[in-house]
Amino acid sequence: MNHTYTLLSKEQVFGEAPIDVIRALGTKCGVTDFGIISGADVDDEKQGKWFLSSASGYGDVCLVDSDGSQKVAYSTSRGSVRPVMKCQDISQLHCKTTKDITGFKEVQLGEYPQSAADRELARTLEQDFSEGRLRKTGKKYQAQYEEYQRDGHKYIRVACMAERILSLSNGKSCKKDDIVWIEVAPVKWLYDEEAALLVSRQILVSGVLFSSESYYDEDFEKTSIYSYLNTTLAEDLIPSILREMTPEEKAEYENEIKRAAKRRNPYNLTFGEVSEEDIIRGAIESDVAVFLHGPSSEGKSARVKQIDPTCEIIYLRNATPDSLNGRSVYNQSTGEMIDIPPTWFKKVQAKCEKEPDKLHVVFFDEINNALPSIQGMAFNIVLDREVNGIWKLPDNARIVAAGNDTQDSLAAYQLAAPFFNRFAHVYINTTTEKWLKWARENNIHPAIYAYIACKRGEPLRSEYTGEKPNADPRKWEMASKMLYATGRPEMLRALIGEDITDEFVKFCSQPAITMEDVLSGNYSDKDIEKMNTSERYATTVGLTQADRQHLETIKKFVSMLGEEFSAVFDSYTLPGEKG
């Protein structure tokens, strides 16, 4: 591809007559994962800063900030590139062209590393790389990143360069020096016919030096970044050619994969990430008593109920010796003592006898808040699976316990070492990602779901002072019930406090296309065109509550909002359900 690449000028972006693409879509610009990893300065919506070709008048260079405003930077700064290509007639490019929902022609021209591979694929690529099975295409990006091919796709292997923790489109976080696999894909450009320009949809790369000179006089062709655009980037955009394997090579390659898989897993185990719920379920199925740690409102009992909705809960903080261990009463007619089992035991026994092929959970809750004497009785039940030395737990009964640690509750007692060591231990940490997954599965009000997702979980919790209401995962569940019942968001201040409620009301007041609108077709192209970046983002995260039945319909709609919003949508919903 013999093309001249440049950057947009200040007049084309912020002048009295900006080019049509900027006028229609705004000045904000999304960033590819490769751009993020290479050091792009992005906000929570993955919008980045990008250089312009214009000088500020004081020897500095103009740029567009992540919020879309005009800023300046030293000419010797490193920053992000949103390339532009001069083009009078796209019919001469001989490339794929489609019409974008915004009305502009979208051109696919050249290839470049853009999105991070999903977790499973990245793990496979790294294993193949470490064992020397990935085939090189012969191309290098930025003269350092080798391009590999696998199953007809191309990838590069990159060490994260950013100093802070980053969030990528595959839902994975990465920090400095973490290895990330980036897929090479066609670059999408928007054609501005009036300006005769192809404008990249996204920021492609960052960390590029603008100029080696400390004073920029707006002679753009003498800058380092102009040289980079028309040498390094221009060469990188030229697609490599994949060579097909011969039948013999393919057979040997497939045999090597099988042999390597056997070497990697000689005991035929299943490897991969496991969630808290996986461990809890595994302990229950293995007949290993499991203890759930965590502060109040983290959803410990909710996790148990997901596994056994009819579990028998015993609140040990309020338990008495008789309610936990049963009691003995005197039979006047026989003159003998009669042992009466506790009510909870009789319920468990009845359930286990009725459903002998099902596991039933006995859930000792608030065990740390129980008196030491009650803890001792519970210890005997856990140790011997026997109540008061008399009544054996059914074979299909399982024990789960939960409690607040001493640092989370002033009323908590430290568990004795022998008791502690009888359990497998799971430390509950309700992350934003886990809460959103739970919210999708438990019909949390879509406005609350969209707000928490859009704010990246920041309002999920607020500080407890004992004087005013604070937010936590349990309070948001209560807030959902109140919002469904009343439809009055202002009422939530009684649950989550005034400040968060005010912000929530403002969020709910901005225009958005809801799940119901999408599924019923209650929107038009004009509705989409009118939406700004913030409204598109809010709409996108609200739609990630979609169930599997409607997922493809929702994904098709989100693609109309723009490629960067499809990446946001996928980061919440793919791969599968992230644990």
C-alpha cells in the first residue's frame, strides 16, 4: 500500500467548520487494546488522548483529550496515534467497503494488532508458543513484535508497558510486564468524502514520539511522528500472507499437539480458573466442610442458596444449647429421660430421606459470633457428623459454615485452631464483575444494573459511618426491590444515601435505548445518530444484562453504536460468564 499518512489538524477537529466525520461523531475516540497496552492515556470509557498535527503557537503540539476537549502537550511528548490517509477516490483502493450506521462509508484497509485474545485462546497461544509450535508469518510489527499464525488467524505477543493496572476488551486486567496476545485484524476507516480523507475509527498505537525538537513550528513533515506514520506504521499496515500447510505438515502438527497435550497433563486433570462458587460446590460434592469468610453484605448465604435453595440455615449467634444440640425431657409415665433431637436436624433428616439422591446443606451461619460454648457444640457436629453424640447426620447431608472475621466484626470470636482446621476456607470477595453476573441472573432492576456497570462498580459500596445509609451489595438488592415496587428512584436515599441516590437519578434521566426498546424494535437510526458517546456507553452496559436467548439480537444492535461499544459489550459478556 503506497499511501501518505498524516494526522488531523486543529482546524479539522476544533475549527469553525470541522470535517464531516468529526462533526457527526464528535471528538472523542476509542482505543484498541494494543493502543492501551502500549501506553495510551484512557478514561473509564476507554476513550483516549490523540495527537493533532497543529502547533499551539508556543512551540507545543495540540491534542484531543479523552473527554474530547482541546489540550496541548510538549512537542517532545510521546502519545497516541489516530492515523489519517489522504484519498480522493476509495474505488481505487480495491478493498472491502460498507456503509456505516452513521451514513459514512467504512473501509477496511490494511491490518494491525487491535483486540486482546480471550482468556482460553490466550492460554492456548502461550502454551503453543512456549513449546515452539506457533508458526511465524515472517512479519514483525514495530520491528520487534513477531507475528504468529494459528487456525487462519494472526497474533502478536506483547508485554504490557503501562505502569498501572489496565482493563482490556476481553474482560481481563493486566499490569506491567504481563504477557498479552493481540489479534491482528483489518483496520477500519471512515471515509470523509468532502475532506477526501480516510480517518481511523480508533487510536491504533501509543507511545509514539511527536518530535525530537523542543519547539514545534508546525512543519509537520519534519517531525518524528510523520516519519513514523509513513515508514514504520505504513509498513506494519501491509498484510502478511498466510502460507497453508501441506497435508504432511498438517498431520505432523496435529500429532504434535496431541503429544504435547498429553505431556502437559499426564494425570488427565482439568486446569483453569475456578470461582468461589466452584470451590464451594466442589467441597460440598466432596463431603468436605467449607467455611465462607467475609464481611456482612458480601452474599455468603446467597452463594450457598444458589447451590441448595432449600438449605437449612442455623443462625448460631442466636442459638441455644437446646436449639442446636437437642434436649432431654423426663417421661413421668416411664420414669426415664427422653432425648429429643433439635428441630433443624429433624428437617434435614426428612429432606434427605425424601430426596436420597440429592445433597442437602446444613448451613451454620454467623459461627464467629456464637458463644465459645455454642462453637464447641458445632465443632462436634462438624468433626463427628453427629448431633449431641446421638443422632448421625444423613449420608447426603453436607456442612457449610460462614462468619465475619474479627477485623470485620467487633462481636466476632476467634475460632479455635482445631475447629478452623476442619474446614476448607473460601474468602468471599464480591467484585464488580461477580456482582454484575449475579445481578443478571437474579433480575436486578435494569436501571441499577446499568448504573453500577457504567460506573465500573464505584457506587457498589460506600463507607459505613453508623449515621447515614451506605451502599453495599445487599443494599442494592433491596434498592432493586423498592425500585420495581415504586418506580421512584428518589426513594433509594433511605437505603444507599443521598449522594449516590442523586447521582443515580441523574444517570436514569439521560437518554438511553433499553433492552425492551431493542427487543421490540422501538428505536430508529435517527435515535442512534443523536446519541453522544456517554449515552451510547450507558446504553451498551445496560444491554449487557441480556440473557442467552436474546444475546445475538442485542449484539447486532450494539454493533450499530460503533466498534468500540461492541468491544465494551463483549468485555462484560464474553467469554461465557467470567467467574
